[in-house]
Amino acid sequence: MIYTNFREIDKAGRLVISKDIRNHLNINPGDTLHIEADDDKIIICKAENKCVFCNSTQNLVSFKGKHICKECFDAIK
């Protein structure tokens, strides 16, 4: 199912994502979104926690606000 709606950007530059879309994508308060611009499009995706070095989603640890998998963390040591 495709969810579509139109929203105005408020004076502070904010955009409200409807509850239907947030529920469909399992976006909750405090989640991080990945936002990118491509030509004339804005693409918004729920950010997935992954290692900044190898993109693994397994055995992650947080270091200074970044996610690093245990294997890369051990390699850096």
C-alpha cells in the first residue's frame, strides 16, 4: 500500500509526517531519519543502526555517538 499526503512546511522549516506513515514505517519519537536530496526530490528513510566502517548491523557498540560493530571496534584497538 502506498501512503500519500500533502503537508505544508511551517515557519520554522518543519514538516509533519502523518501518523499513518509513521506507523507503517515503524517510526517512533526519538528515531533517527536519513534525509537526502537528489535533483528535485527529498528522500526520507528511517535510519538503520549500522557500523560506520563495514555497514554491519550485528554486535554494535556506540562510540561518541557513532555505531561500530564489535569486529571493527576490536580491529581499531
